[in-house]
Amino acid sequence: DRSVQQILKEIDMKELATALKGTSEEVQQKILKNMSERAGTQLKEDMEFMGPTRLRVIEQAQQRIVAIVRRLEEAGELEIYRGGEDEVVV
């Protein structure tokens, strides 16, 4: 959760709203539970009022967020746990 909160500090909320339109309810809830109630409400409203959005626009927003995550990881500010032999459960 701390990693998610750290990522959220770096992301524009309008961009996040766009990126989340293409995600599962599980992903959306993970993000929302790491935000203040007020910020979460605003994010949900932004997503609702956005209306239909082209998949290409959603994917571009998601890629910009992935770029932020990678930058944080490369800077040593964030550690990403990936599956495989060295899988770690936090």
C-alpha cells in the first residue's frame, strides 16, 4: 500500500481517472483504498463524467503511469516484486 501511495503522489489525477477506465474493479478498489476519501470521491466522479473514452487514450494514460513507476523503481524509490523463482510476498 505504501508503494501505491508513493506512485499516486506522482500521477496527475485526471490521467489516473483515464487509465482506470480500462481496469478491473479490483484494481480500482486497490487505488481508491490508498487515497483519502475526498480524493477517491473526486476520482470516481471524474471517471463517471468522462463518458466513453477511446481505448487508445486509456492505453496511453496507462503507459504514462507505467513510465512513472519504472522511473521510481530505477531511482530506487520503489521496489517492484515480480513473480518467478524469487517471488516475495509482502
